Amino acid sequence: MGYFMGTLPIIESDEWLRSAEGEIYNRFHLYQDRLKLIEQSSGSLSDYANAHLYFGVHRDNSKKGWWVRDYLPAAREVFVFGDWNNWNRKQFPLTKDKWGTWSCFISDQTVSYRLGHGSLIKLSIHGADDSWADRIPTYIRRVIQDEDTKDYIGQIWSPSQQFDWQDDEFDISSIGNPIIYEAHVGMSSEEEKISSYSDFTANILPRIKGLGYNTVQLMAVAEHPYYGSFGYHVSNIFAPSSRFGTPDELKELIRTAHSMGMGVIMDLVHSHYVKNYNEGFNHIDGSDTYSPSGEEGNHVQWDSKLYDYGRDCVLHLLLSNVKYWIDEFHFDGYRFDGVTSMLYKHHGYIDNLGSYDNYFGPSVNHDAIVYLTLANKLIRDVNPSAITIAEDVSGMPGIATPIEDGGIGFDYRLAMAIPDFWIRYLEDVTDENWSLGEMWYVMCDRLSNVKTITYCESHDQALVGDKTIAFRLMDKEMYSSMSKAMSNIVVDRGIALHKMIRLFTITLSGNGYLNFMGNEFGHPEWVDFPRKENGWSYKYARRQWSLAKADYLRYCDLELWDKDMISLVKNNHLLSSGYGYNILTDEDNKTIVYELGGLVFVFNWHPSRSIMDYEFPMPVAGKYKIVLNSDDPKYSGFGRVEDDTEFFTYERDGRHYLRVYNISRSVQVFKLQD
């Protein structure tokens, strides 16, 4: 592969990057060099990313037995054992090759109890530090926990009848712009328990589909020993969490979602891994095989281990993992977690994170950038329509720019400044002092050639210690004053702003949208997983769906608003309509009017001022009707305007105007009628 000649499009499209041209070319050439080495050694990037087909435990039907392989370059001795050989740690030694791979073939005739589907398996490793330890194979595809000892152990998953994907021909590009329902399988039940893949398939997928979302983002998929980590302290990156069910039940979840016309993307954690010795692969051969040596290999803030992205074994491991979940489970893409931590040696824990010096200074982790670029290329090679989303709060230039243009290649970046903005306004700014100019600027502050997934709040804001928007707005009143038969000024304000914030955000600040499960109806409680401090309770690690079904509570009205909002956005292609056109900004009356996708939005953020015959210019003359009105009683509004009212523009001084009843703390959406 020769170096790119000419000016990279990323620089041509942004004059601000001219002064960093050398650094951008350097990154691009580092990626090209690594890709060239991979292609020379393996033929293609996709072939290189097949480590999961070699390492681990695999059936060899021709030889009638099983291969066990792991990459343990520093190990001195390795044995494989399990329930199939009565836990004899010294019966089956593995042999090391010159590249550091240990392997062993176990014939069906070798052991009295045949090794096979369901067998338990571990490695006994004599490490470089002279320690002996029982470890789970790095590439194992299923890990279960012993109910008595609570220890985790590998399990062979090789059912006689393979999962049938024959009718699964879903293409996520068919859905248009992603409207994402962020979900956690374990806490998706109303019961105080860990829910299952099967329960989610039967009960939650229809709910997501009914609300109008077209993409499910699954959290906590890869195995993690501590449930309360929300799935972010991963121990076994090829094993879907067994606490939710079997691999085939996860496949059935994804196939069912596809049959309903919904994509499924995975929250992929390649930014760090768990420190645990018993469950994960930290120090598995007695050395820092996958991490930088010493303290440099620790993520202090997250109490976990870091990957050394410059090592071939790490690239081999992680790129194979990327391919594995798409090939084996038909995931339609990934939301890459912790990208900011990967991009920088300081992991994002500095002041002035979004600064020029930070983007192109010595703190940048070039090896991580190469890995992320390779991962995005691989995903396109394996499934050209798959989508990738970067969780990056720093705003790194090029993060969501195509690779061929000089970028890292993500399709979208998360608009992480949006929830922070709403938190600041709700916590620190009185209603009367909300600045419409600042609100408009923050919502629209994105590059036209960089696609974003916007959101008001995600799981981050739902965790105990933080607050959801509903909780910030209504707090304890949510427990006592959500009945439709009651009047409460705190709840009235909270309901009104909850609806407005969501519509303002989804229509102005991105090309896709994300919502964490339950937040659409203002779920009244935080997320707190079982832990010692709460008596190992599941009370707050569930979702109270019944609240949204109770027609005497306002939760159901918020859910209906969310459903109709999503319908409006989809039917009018608002997420692909570009920037909104600001028609009017009236700071005195806290009213902002804008056009998007042929619709006219009138937001009145004023806490009390409703104005009759409020006038504003219109882009097109004609008859208009309200197509969405947050003041409608069915959304817990006050019904101050009839939805079937017809509005006609009039002309003055060569311009077209409309007069409406501008209602306080409400949004009205107008559409031109044929």
C-alpha cells in the first residue's frame, strides 16, 4: 500500500486543521503501515481477525476430538482440566510453539467422560512469575458461575444443532436514521430479579417496537463478574453474559428484533478490562501480556486494566472480538464505550479537554487511534451496512470522518455535551433566565459533515448518585403526586419541561437519537444494582413498566408523548433534515420559532406568559394545522388550544405571517396542509 498523495479531504473541509496537517498525516500513515503489515502476514484484515476461530476450545470432527489453544507467551507450563477428567490438573499438558501459543488435542477416546457441549473447563498455568493459577481460557465463549462456590469457570458451548440464521437477512441501512433504545437485559423486568434474554425477547422487544424505536442498544453483553459494574468491567470478551441465559437465547433475541424491523447494536467495551485474576485474563501467563507494564497498565479512575494497543496480540484479540460478535450473533454494529479514555494517555481526566493542544499534543495515544481505525475498516469489510458510534466527550477531530478522508471512521459520535447542558440549566439556572440564544447554539453546535447521536440523558444520568431529568424536575413528588386527579405545580412544571426538552433535543442536535429504557415515561427511580450497601437488593435494578400502563397516572401520558414524538420525527424525516432554520428568537417572551423538515416549531419556555395572537413570519404561505401539541390533555397538558384549529397565513410588507395562541411552557408543531 502506498502513501496517500495530495491533501486529505478532512483537511480540505476544515481550514482550522491546516496547522495540524502533519499530525493528521502521521496518524493516517501509521494506520496504513499497520494495515499493510497485517495484509502481508494474513492476506486481509478480515482473515487476520479470525483468532477466535483458532484460539479457545474447538471441535475437530475429522480427528474426532477437541483442540484447546491459548496465547500465553510467558507461561512455563500449561495444563487443561475440568469436570470431564475429574478435575485432574496434570493429565493433559499443552505444548508451546515458537510464537507463544500453547495447544493440546484431546481425543474423544482419551477420557472416560467425553469432552463436549456443556463440559466445564479451565487452564492450570505455571506463570512467568513462578505462580500456579487456575485460569479461564482467554477466548472462551461461555462462562458460568458455580452457585455454591460463586467461582466462574469456562463452559464449552457446542450444541448438536447449530442456531439457524437462515431467514435473517436484516440490513440495518433499511431503517434510516437510528432512533436507539438503550437497554440492559438484566434489569428489564419489573420483578426484583435478573431478567433473561428470553424475557426481553418476549416482553421488551414488542414494547420498543410499539414506541417507534428502530434500534436496540444492548448493554452488559460480554461477561462481567460484578453485576453492579453495569457491564463495564468485562472479564471474558467472547462470552455473552450467562446470567441472562444462553448464547442461543441471545441470538434468538437479535433474530426476533430483526424480524420486527429493528437493528441491534452492542455496547462494546474495548477501553479497559477487569483486573480480576479468577475471572478474566489479567496477568494470565504471569506477565502483562495485554497491558502496558507496571502502573502504566492500570486505569486508576476505573480500577481496571488498560490494553496496550500497540501490541500485535492485543490487535489480534480485539479485532477478532469485533468480527466475532457480528459473525456469530449478527449484531448490526457497535457503540464503542470509553473512546475518550482510549484516545488519550490521560484518559480524559484533564482540564480543557476539548482543546487544540490536547487533540494533537503528546498526550494522544496513537496506537489506540490506529486500533479504532482498523476496527472501523474491519466492520465495513465484514458488514458494510453496520453502524459504529464513538462515546467521545473530547470532540476529537476526525472521530466520525471516513477513513479514506483521513479520519478514524466512526459513523456517529455521541453528542455528550447535550445532557451536560440540560443538567446545568436544570440545576443552576432559574426558568426565567434560560437563554434561548445559548440553547439554540448548544443544540446546533456540530459540524455538518460529522454525524451525531443526540440524547437528553442515558444510563449515565440514571445511575444512583446522579439524577434523571424527571428526578431533577419532580424529585419526591413523583412518588405522591403523579395521579391525574391531583394538581401539583412541581409536577406540572416537570411534565411540561420533560416533553419540551426531549422534542427540542431530538429535532435540533443530531442525526440520530438515544433514550435509556424507562426514561421515555420519566421512570421515578434511579438504577442501583445489588451491592453490600443496599443489602444486595434488586429493588432499584428493574423497570416499573406498570407505571406507564396505569391510565390514572401521568407516566402513561409522558410515554404517549414520546411515542408520538418519535412518530413525528420518523414520518417527517427530521433526523436527516439538517439544521433547523431559526425564524424567531424572543428572549422577553422566552419563545423560539424554527422550521425543520417542513414543520414549524413554536417553543414557549416562559413559566407563566401565554400570549394571544402571537405573530411570527412563516417560510411558506397557506393553511396550517397543529400536528403535535404538548399542551394536549392526552399528554397531561391543559388543553388550551384545540388541535383541529386551522391557521391561515397573511401577508404584510411582502412577508407571510401566522398568529397563534402562544401557550406558556408548551411546544406546538405546525404543518402546511395541502
